[in-house]
Amino acid sequence: MNFKEFRELKVVNFLSNRYVVIFLLFLIWMLFFDENSYMNHRELDKEIDKIEKTNSYYKNEMKGDKKIINNLSDPDSLEKFAREEYKMKRKDEDIYIIEFDTIKN
């Protein structure tokens, strides 16, 4: 096959069209090199998904914390919470904390 026959092929003839060449250059530029390229959009979409997941996680945590706060409005539950979480005590009582050792002799 010589050069003349090569140029007459449909694919080569189509790709040598100046509009096709310009379109391909434009497409490559927009996909990879432009500031608003596909790659940048893909990275930003991943970051948005990550932020939305953390947002939903913190909203669920806030719901749980609101339930705890509503339960702490009762003085008895407030005292129970303080005793369990912060090891608080009344003035005239002693607290003994027993920790279990998991190491066997």
C-alpha cells in the first residue's frame, strides 16, 4: 500500500478533515487540560460525596446527642449520667471502682 492508497482510506480521510482535527483537539483540551476539565470535576464530585457522608454522620450524632440532652432534663437521670460518665459522688459517700484484669496468670 502506498501513500496515495493510504490517504484514500475512509478512516484516514475522515480523520484528516480539519473540522474533525479541531474537534478532537478541543475534546482533548476540555477533558484533560482545561481548568474545568473532566478530571477536576471527578475529583470535586468525590470530595462532595465525602463531605455529604460526613454531614449525614454528624446529623445522626446530633440526633443522638439531642436525645441525651432531653433525658438529662430530669434531675434523676442527670445524677445517674454524672455518676456513670464522670465518676461524681455526693459529699458523704465513697466510690469504689472495680476494674477487671483480663490477664490470666
